[in-house]
Amino acid sequence: MTSTETRSDRHPERTGGFPLPPIRQPIRRIGARTFDFSKQVAVMAIINRTPDSFFDQGATFSLDRAVDAAVSAAEQGADWVDIGGAKFAPGPEIPSAEELDRVLPVVEALAARSDVVISVDTFRPEVAEACIAAGASVINDTTGIHDPALADVVAASDATLVITHSLARPRQPHPRPHYDDVAGEVAAFLAARVDLAISHGVPESRLIVDPGHDLNKNTVQTLELTRRFDEIAALGLPTLAAVSNKDFIGESLDRPKSERLEGSLVSAAACILLGARIVRMHAVPESIAAVRMTEAILGFRGPVAPVHNV
């Protein structure tokens, strides 16, 4: 670097040392809260009303525990709470009535006690419609709009739709997934599904994308997708990273699910530095601290108590 050349001259595309893909419509009103994703990262907590959930193995399956956990997450500072009644992994079909019985009471109870953003993890239009009416403002579809009628339901409401990359039919296996270019193929899939949602009337201003860490992907593929997360964020929509306690972390570190917190926090921070603006996490206080520190490093926020060497 010459004496007159500055760092910004060498890297005019960089902000604070990190290249951040721009978001076309960063200011989003979701439920009762407003987010500016050009300078803010949201923490999404996870509540599973399933007896065989991936991480907590049914710890919040009972209604009272699910409601208590959801309210606690909101009180701990989560920006929104994601409620699911059927896990992504292959297994027997859960009838829509049973899924609704699992998630709807939690949505109703949480909406009555908090203004936190409530999302529901479902691919079923009838479940989405009932939950939106009860107070949910986000539908988190991990099947990538497997049923286009889901987009119709969201379009008819004020809700936001999360479109996630996955390849298998709901609850069906997809062994030995293959990609020639995992990030490129995931980005192309998501772009096509965004177009599908828009064609069904969902405005771009109510769309979020998620590359689907581990969903129909092995660990090597998910690690590459994480390294290239900026290619997904370059679609120009707020991008969600659902990395918490997943198998790519366990296999990278040889750790059981109960010992993946550190790997989860590092993975979330890496995705944020590459453009993620929502992270879906199990450990709420620890995740909030990690996210706020990452925001500070990016220059999104100043220190809370700047006294050192002042």
C-alpha cells in the first residue's frame, strides 16, 4: 500500500473489513417489531412440540413446558420464537390436525403474553392459515414451498415466508445427496422458489431465504455452503442461518449434541460475517451475546459500556 493509498481504496466494496452483500429491502415490519437488517441481526429461538425432536428429544413436547420455554426465550431477549410440531427428519406422517393441535396452543399462549415475533415451522397451508390467524407472523417452510398453496395462504395475510432449500419430499429420506456446486445450486433453487412465491402474490418484502444447513446435505457440503454463505446472501433478501447443534458441527468436532454450543456460536458468527441476518439457535442467552458481539465487530452497534482507556 502506498503512503497515499487507504484500506478503503484497496477494498471499496468492504464495510468495516467485511464484504456484506446488500439487501434490497432491509427494513422489515414483522409482527409487532421492525427490523433493519442492514445493521441488525435477529436471534430466533427454537421450540419443538415433538416427542422426538432433533436436539431436545421431547423436552418441550408437553404444552406447559413448550409455553414456558417460549415465554422464557422472549424474556431472555430472543427477537422471535420458532414453533414446530413435526421435525424435518424422515419419519411417519403426522396428520395436519395433530400438527395443529401441537403448535396452535403455543402460538395462542405466546401471542397473549409477548410481542415477540412468532414463527411456525410448517409446510402445510391449513396449519399456516390457522397459526397466522392466532398470532404467528412468520411461516418457516423447510420444504422450499413443497405445496404452492402455502404461498397462497401467506399472500392472503401480512405474514412473512421463510423459503428453505431442501430436496426431499416432506419427512422422506434423501440418501447420499450430490451437488456439483453446492452453493450455486442452492442459490439457484432459492431464486426459483422466490419467483414462485412472488408469482403467488407474496411480495419480496415479505420473503426470507435459508440455505438449509444439513438439510439433504452431508457435512462436507454444509461446510462448503457455510464458507460460501455470501453467495446465498447475494440474492438480496434477508438470509437465515439455522446452524444450532447440527450434525455438521458434531461431525466436524466429534461432539455429541449436548456439546455443540461453541461450534454453534462460531458457525452462527461466521454466517453473520458473510451476510446472515437471522440465526436460529437453541441457547438463547449465549446466542444473543455472540450475535451482539458480532454486530459490534461489524460496526452495526457501539459498545454498551465504553470505559476501557477512555
